[in-house]
Amino acid sequence: MNCEAKNTIPTVDLSPFFNGDENERQLATATIAEACQTYGFFRIINHGIPPKLLSQALDLSKQFFALPDVDKQKVKPMEGSKGLLPAGYARQPEHSKDKNEYFLVFVPDFGLNVYPDQPTELKRVIEDCYTRLEEVASLIQEIINNFMGLPPNFLKEYNQSRNMEFMTAIRYFPATETENNGLSAHEDSNCLTLIFQDDVGGLEVLKDADWIPIEPIEGSIIVNLGDIIQVLSNNKFKSATHRVIRKATHRHSFSFFFNLDGDKWIEPLPQFTTDIGESPKYRGFHYEEYIQLRAHNKTHPPSRPEDIIHVTHYSI
């Protein structure tokens, strides 16, 4: 595989959805649609979130992760926490091939989140980012609804609960002379993921057997489709395989996961199967069942890559 592919993911200016005309919105929508068919990834700019806020969040996360382990452990998940991925600080298990540590937050109003005493601004900035990223994700979902040809507000009504989303601040450890895996190649199990990163780089997406670097651009946000959109569209739009390669220094990023409610039934929509005479490529399943399998991948990484659960587990 050529890891130095010259092409890169499309960049989409979202300003037409705030103050542009219909032609500009249609052009941006078409660009996103093509990106979702060919890459599963695209970059957005002029998305309504101040670049200064994103930069501040990254700076504060660097300060937090630079604290001594004993201080970070003060905000680890509470003993007996039953969440699939509990709120607070954690790091990948020693036997995991992934080499990173992370700080996870859920819906701010739920009261599940735990924050350190230092840095003092971390809670305010993270929760501000959370709220704004949720708004951007909702806009992207509306755009996807339109180019999928679904009835108006179909995805909004199908995915109306915001109870299952979460956001992680992540620090990847420096590469060593013998290995540089930060986050193994995978696809996201949700609807959408929004990512912003520092200037270190390392995020890559797989396209046509080439790993394409997602170069850092200050103030921009990376969007990738998750498995749910791939299943609903019967593989018309792709949940892209991606990974993080560690560099010589720490890398920091944030990921916001736009999720469904756990009781949702997932199966290819008739617009992409019976309505056009195509057979479904997946059997139906409950989202909760799938995320439990995927979370087990995370907390108890299999020793063999072939034992990792993917959405192909439900392929027909």
C-alpha cells in the first residue's frame, strides 16, 4: 500500500448554510455527497465554531494530560461504574495495540461527567465545544438526509434523542523505534464523528488501498460517516476505515460521536433496497446490541485482528 498518496479528502465551506444562497448550498451538498461515497471523510470550514475555542480546548487538554498520573487518576471512572465507556480519565490496556490515553464526557446535563481541579477552565471549554459540535453534527445530518433523498427531517426524527453521544479528548504517546500504532484501523460504529486535532498529524483514511494523511488545518473539523449511515444506505455511502499513526511527539485531538439511541432498529432503508430492486446487504439489528459488541472490542481487545467485531458481522 502506498502510504504517501497524493490525493486528500475534500474541503467543504459550510458558510452557505448560514448566510448563502440556494445554489451555494446545493454545490456544498453535492460535494459532501460525493465525499461520503468515495472517502467517507471530508473537512469542513466556516462551520460556526470559533477556531479560538477549538484551539483553547486543545491547549487545555494538553495541560490536563501533562499532569502527573496520580492527579489524572483522581478523575478516573468511579468504582462500580456500569457504563460501556464510563466518563472520566482512562488509558488503553497494556495489552492493547493502541497507545493513547483519553478523557471522556457525556451529555453535560446528565451529571455523569467528572472534571479535574486543574486546569480550571477545562469544564467550561469542553462543555461549550460539546454543545457547538452537537449543533454542527445536526446540520451535517440534515445535509445527509437531503442527498440521500429521504423525506424531509427523516433522519432528524429517526435520530431525535441526544442521550447516547459523547466526546473524548485524546493524547497519543510518542512513537518508539519499534512501533507507531496510535489507534488501529477501524470504522466508527455511530452515525457521524467530528474531529479536531493539533498540528502533529497522524490521522489517515483508507481509500482504494492507499492510506491518505488527513493533514492538520487550524480551525477546521474533520467529519466521517459511521456504520449506521452505511447500513441505512445499503453501502451507498461508506463508513471509512481510518487509523492514527503516532509521531515523534505527543498528539492531541478531540472526537465527538453523534449516536443513535440504543433501542433503535437498524436495517437498510427501502429507498436503497426494495424501491430500487436491490437486495439488502445487512440483516437488521438493535443499535444497543452492536455498540455492546464494539465496546467489548475496546475494553477487551482481541489478540487476533480477525476476532474484532465489525458491522460486517450483520452482513447477509
